[in-house]
Amino acid sequence: MDNWNQKTSRRAFLHGSTALAGGVLIGCSESEKTTEAKGSGPCTDCAVGGEEDLVDIFDGNTLTGWHVNPEKIGHGTGGNWQVEDGVITGEQDPPGSGNGGILLTDELYGDFELSLDIKPDWGVCSGLFLRANDKGQCWQMMVDYHDKGNVGHIYGEGSGAFSARPYDINGVYEGEGENKKLVKLVTADKEGYEASSVVSTCSGADFLKTWKVNDWNTVKVRCIGEYPKITTWINGTQIVEFDGATAEMKKYDKDKVKDLLGVKGSIAVQVHGGKGWPVGGKCRWKNIAIKAI
């Protein structure tokens, strides 16, 4: 995709977005605000920020400004990261070996709004890492694109293994063997989900309406605060609002996580280690831009 189309794509996503001013979401009706505050459904027009302040952190041609984990971590020595037709692709190195890793920005970010497009192959277990360190410890927006997975909710990667997700995703297929193809997703309630772990969340039905199977999906993330409030959107639909200051989960200790991660870190993307990653499967990322706030 050329530069004009990259920026047009991002502008199209953010055109209907709104600004957060004095704690008020501008552009939402009172009924939308009330619904979202109760956590009973997404306010699809409540994404915040403006495209004019976003700065590209992937130039579309090289991995300048990014690095793989410098030492072996639980997922592996780094994985194989390439730029293919303006897209960052990640896979195990070599394919099927179980050797993965993470690709991190050299620059560290604290409070920010992030916009990017993602297209994982079905079966891969990836993630969007927020305030990450070189050991792969972070706040993670899950991109677990496989049966019993989740895309869009928050997980404590190397920082407690807490999971704030109300449902799993599962695939529905056509064909057999080499002809087997993912045709749609379904969701199932997550056993052990702790409702106090989030301020609000979309439902599984909301996710199914907004996610595009076998296509690109636009993600936006807002992260702010020392115990961060993290809000994620996919294709304009709010997926979750997680508040690190108030979340209650059995595996979550806000002060331990703050001491571990600090208040700044890299943006990173992941190739999960282990044999569960499909041979030849890739995760894909493009149009990556950020605004410090």
C-alpha cells in the first residue's frame, strides 16, 4: 500500500472518532455513554484522538527503529521478522521449530494512543505488547487467533498471567485436510471470568459483528496512567476498557506489575514459542502509528 493509501486508511478509521476532553467523551449520545458505562455494550463511535498527531513508527520498508529480543526468552531467540509489501510479518524461525520471540520498538512509550492494522493467520498465537521490556514482560492486548483464543482483551504477559476476557473465540471450518478453511468465528463464555477485572467489555456477539475473517482489521489502543487504563477498539467497536487501578483479579497485583514494568516501555509484537504455532503461519502488522499523550 502506498503512503497516500496508508494515511487515507488511518484517516477513514479515525474520521468518526472523538476527543477526550475533561473526562467527557465528545460525540457520543447520552444513551451511548450510559450503555458503555454499565458495560453492557460497546459505544462504537467513542474512539479517541485525531489522526493529525499520529506519528508512523514503521516506515513500510525496513525494520529501522525496531529490534528483536536481544537474549533468549521463554518464546525463543527472536523469531523471523520481515517486511513484505509494506507489511511486517512474523513467524517461527525456522517454521514449525517452536522458536519464536518478539519485535520491539527502540523507543519507549508511557501514555499513548496507537493505531495499526493486523491480519494474523488462523491458528497463530500472537500479541500486541504495551509498555514491554526486552524480556517480553508487558501489558498485552491478546491476538490469540486460534480455538479457545481471544483478540482485543488484556493479559498479563510475564507480569502475572492475569486474563481479563469474558469469552473465547473458536473457528468454524469447511473442507478437510489441506482444503480445510476457516469460514467464520463463534464465541463461548470464558470459564472463570471475573467481571470486576474490567470497567466495560463488548459481548462475544459484538466482536463477531466487527471482526473481519481472513481480512485486515484496524486496531486502536489507548494507554494512560501509572496503573494504566487501557482501552482497545477493533474496526471502531470498543472491545474493552481495563483500569489497572481498580481491576480485581486473583492473579493481578497492581503494585507488583508497576514495579516490574514501570510506566514506560516498548510497543512490541509477538511470535509465540512452542509447537502450537502452525507451520508457515504468520502474523501481519502495518500502518503502525502512535501519539504520545
